[in-house]
Amino acid sequence: MNELTFEEFGNLKIEYRMGITFDDGAFRIYRNDEHGLQVETHTKQNKRTGKWGKGKRYFLLDDDDRCFESSDQCYVAYMEKVCEVKHD
């Protein structure tokens, strides 16, 4: 893994890996294995009307227990990992 600008991080290619549809929504997973980035999209569906809501995205990094709700939060964590920044 190497340092990236925020723009480069935002333009990383992610590929669709899997998706599951439930009675009340759907779950999709996209990955970039080279950089250990996973993006998940969770979308609720109204069971009564069948209409889909707006999807919520979550960003995750391999070997990091946190879940980020925005790409900029994930980017900061990515750069901390790459630059080996330690937190007390």
C-alpha cells in the first residue's frame, strides 16, 4: 500500500463482489483488494409499497475494526495505516 491523494483514493476502482436481497432491503459489497478497501451499500425497502429508499454507504478497511460513514473519514484512516501513525 502506498500513499494516495484524496482524489486518487476516491477514484480507486472497486468491483462488485456480492449482493443479498431481503424482504425489507438489500446489501451490496464492493472491494479493492490491493488497497484493502471495502464499500458496502445498505438499502431499505418499504415492504408495503415495494419502494426502495436511499442507500446508505459504509467504508471499511482491512485489519481495522472501525466502520466509516464517509469516504473522507476512511481516507484519513487509510493514510494513518499507510504512514504507520500510532494512537495512544
